[in-house]
Amino acid sequence: MKKRQMSNKRICTIGLFLLLLLTACQKQQTPDNDTSQAEKEPVIHQLQIPYEEFRKVIGWVSGEDILVHLGNTEEDQLAVYDLHTGEMDVIYSLPAYILSVELSDDADKIALQMIDGTTSKVQVIDLEGTVLQTQEVGASSYVGMDWNPEDDNLLFISYPEFVDYQEKTVLKMWDLATNEVVRLETSSLGTRWYSSNLYLFVDHNEDDTLEEGALYIGDIRTGEELLINSQVSEFYLHEDSFVAMTPSDFNEDELLLSFQYPFMVDKGYMTVPKVTMNERLVFPYLSQGKRNGAIYGVLPKERTTLESEVGEYVLSRLDFENHTARPVMDLPDSAPISVSNNQEYTLYGWQYEYVINLDKQTIQPLLQSGNQSF
């Protein structure tokens, strides 16, 4: 009996020792697991540049690379910046002012407007900074540019000009393959390519409020323009996704958003509070990272008149099928957004100076100084 009792005590002692050893091992593994998990979560690095040299972020080159416009009194630069590593590669610089910059849909070409003395030119470069083509334009201010989504040798250049004290729209189609420029007849600075040959624009018929408008589709092969919707005030277009915007017929405080995918195939609608400035409509900013991906928008929380109030806004994921907008996070202003092609982040701000993590619903400034209101 005495031997059996001693044996039981020995077994208990060994069991207790093994339990303590296992617990200690688990405690040692926990920090390592936490560290490993933290290493898997990418960190957004801020730009290590003086605030006064930052012009703006142009857009996404990839899911983590952005194109940044920098400048000082001596030169302007374009650089590719890796948000996850903080590495910056200056790809182009010139001793002149860069005004407008537009990335091609595949992000392999860059169109930029430069002011060289009194001359305004548009250059096209690749991501290595090689100049592919240069064209002088007669614009005295910023030009609008839009890449053809199927043929990146075709670029729209638009700007206003004054003839006999009247403002008219200039729309030019630049064929980079031949370096030929053709002027098109249209009435909108917001003309957008839809396909290799077709383009869309809204004609407001001199309606200053933008309440009334008509959507047209044009064909560069024939020069014909066809009315397809007489009640469109503005539109958003990305790949095959099309969102028409027009004041609601049922509620004067609402804006109707109608979704089509592909274009001309209705897939849903929703209404959002209307925003105006001196009785002119102000449209919400929308963005989509990839074809048939989620569409996000900066939406007002309530009817807003900007001449008397700033308003409150929320970044939302739009659900046209169920006529709702799912909130992501509150924002201080109705400013542009640009969703990355992996749909993990969106740029936000008038200079795209913030990065929003869409999954974590967090926002981070890209600059170490300046306005950091979050």
C-alpha cells in the first residue's frame, strides 16, 4: 500500500510538471504569434517630403503604388510611391509647371499638361519617364483629358475657349499612333470615352442649375451624336458601369442615381439627399476599383445648401439592387475618392491626401504636416 501511494504521488508530480511546462510554452508562443500577425498586416507609410512640395496624388498605379505630383520653384516631378514600403521612384522631372495629369486605364501611360513659358503642351510618357509624344494645345488654363478604355493611343483633350465674348467647348481627339489631332463638335467639357469608337456627354442647353440635361452618345467614325436620355444631369462611368444622376421627380430634396451594368441595361437605383450651391446642383463623388466591383460614394447625410452650411457626409458602399447605401465611415467634406484596383483602399481629399482602409474603416493622412483633422 505504501508503494502504491508513493507511485501515485510521483505520477501527480510528473503531471503537474508537464502542465506547467506546456503553459510556459504557450506563453512564449503568444508574443511570437502576435508579432507574426502584425508583420502580415501592411503599414501605410507617409510621404517623407516637405508639405509645400506636395502638389497632389494623381491616382493608383497598382494596389499599393500611387502616382504623386511634386514640385518646387525649380522643377515639377512625377513619382511612383509604394505605400507599403515607403519607397519613392521619381520617373519624370522638368523645369516647368505641370497642371493636369491623367493616368491611362491600364496605368502604363501618363498624359500631362505642362506650361513652358507661354506655351501649353500635352505630353505622353510611360512609367519609365520616356516621352512618347508631345502636342501643343491652345488652352490658357487647365485642360481635361480622358483616355480611351480600349485603345490607349486615343486621348480626349478638352478646354473652354472664348469667341466673341462667348465661352465654347473645345474637344480634340489625339491619335498617338499617328500624332494626328482632330477637333470634334460637342457641347460638354465632361465628354467621356465609352468604347474604342463611342463617347458620352451631357448637354445642359445653357441651364445654369444643371437640373435639366440630355445624355448623348457620339461616334468618332461617323461624327453623329444620338440622344439616348433626355433626363440626365450628370453621370459616372467606369468600364461597363454607368450611373445616371438626375433630380427626383417625387422629392425635390433628393437626387436619383440609376445604375446600369452594362451600359443601357438597368440594374437598380437609389436616392440620396440633394446638395446645391447657389441653386446649382453639386453631384456626389463616386469611384469603382475594378470592373463590376463595388461602387463607393461620398454622400450627404441630409439635404444641404452649401452657401449656408458645410453639411455632413459619409463614405458609403452603394447597393443599387436594394436601393440602399451602406455606410463605411463619416467624412468631413464632400471631396473626391479613388478606390484601388484591389478594393482594399481608397484615396480621399481634394489632393487625394488621405488613404482610407475600407475594411478597417480607418483613415490616415499621407503627409506629416498640413490639415490633419482626423
